[in-house]
Amino acid sequence: MARVDFYRECDIVAEGVVPPQTGAIVSSDAYEASAKNVAEVLGQNQLLEGISVRTPGWLVNFFQQSRLAVSSGAECAAHKIDTVSRRYYEKERRITSTVAALHSNPREELLPGFGAITVAYFSGSVLTRRRGILLRICAPLALGLGAFSYFLPTTFRNTKGLCYDLEKRAFPQFVAQQDRLVAGTKQAVCGTVHTTVSAYNATQRACKKVAKVVRDWTGLNL
């Protein structure tokens, strides 16, 4: 075996320790272009307290747009929720105030009154069970409404006013025609009553005159 001189000058390329490499010289323009591309992708290099930090502009814009989109969506959803909840609370307050305003007379007891109304309604249904369909529908309603107006008069007037307001809001033209019809009916009834009373008074005066004439002429006390 040949002796190895460990103290000789070693040529690492000739002895195959490091393979031969071809070197490439990069110009300053190419190096600057490469650095510029890296800066565009990763951002400019900055030192913050001794730490190298890069801030990519496209990444910052992405997160900024995402944050703005999420915040605007959350704000829009919160606005819609506030609008819906406000409408709900307004309707709830309107309904509760309306229901509370129906029973404005504390002396009217609701439970006995509604009991009497229920009895009157079913009485009408029982009394007309062998009658026609129209009578079987109208009689319980008429008796129930009559009992309602008798036992709970204030609540009945308030309920009637509420129904009128709802009807006027939903069907204004129909309510206008209905008001004209009711006004004409009232005027006709008042005219008929006035004419009847006037005729009765005139007849009574004529009878008194005739009785007076007969009494004066004949002496009979009629």
C-alpha cells in the first residue's frame, strides 16, 4: 500500500473533492432588476428595532379590502337588524296600547262580560240550529254583539271605533260610501220620526179641538 502524505498541498478540484464549477458574472443592471422584482413582490426591506421587515403592498391591500368588506357587511347587517327590531317594537307598542285603550273603564269586569257574551252567542246557535243557514249565522252574531254592547258598553264603543279606523285605513272608498249611506239612513229615520211626531201632535190637537167643540155644543165631556 502506498503511503499517503497527509501534509502535502491538496488540490481539491484535481482530486475530485469539489467538482469543477462554471462561474457566472451577474451585471449590476440584472442584479438591480432582480432586487426590484423582489421588492415588488415582498416589499421594501425596513429595519424595525434591528429586525428586517418586509411589507408587501398587495398583501396589505388584500387584507385592507377584506377588512373593509367584512366591516361594511357587518354594519349593513346591524343596520337591518336595528330597523327590523325597531319596526317590531313599534308595532308591539302600538298593539299593546290599542288593546289597553279598548278597556278604558275599570268598572267593567271583562271575565263576567265575556262569559255573558259567550252564553248569548251559543244561545243564538242553539235556538237556530234547525233554521236556515243565514239565520244560524246571523242570530249568534246579533245576540253576541247585543250582549257585548249591554254588558261592556265602553269596551264595545272602543272596539267599534277601532274596527272603523282599521276599515277606513284599509278600504277608504268603501268607508266613504258607507258613511254617506249611514248619514242618509239617519237623516231618513230622523225625518220619518219627526214627521210621525208632527202628525201625532197635529192629530192630538185636532182631537182636542173636536172634543172641545162637541163639549161646548152638546155639553158632553169627552
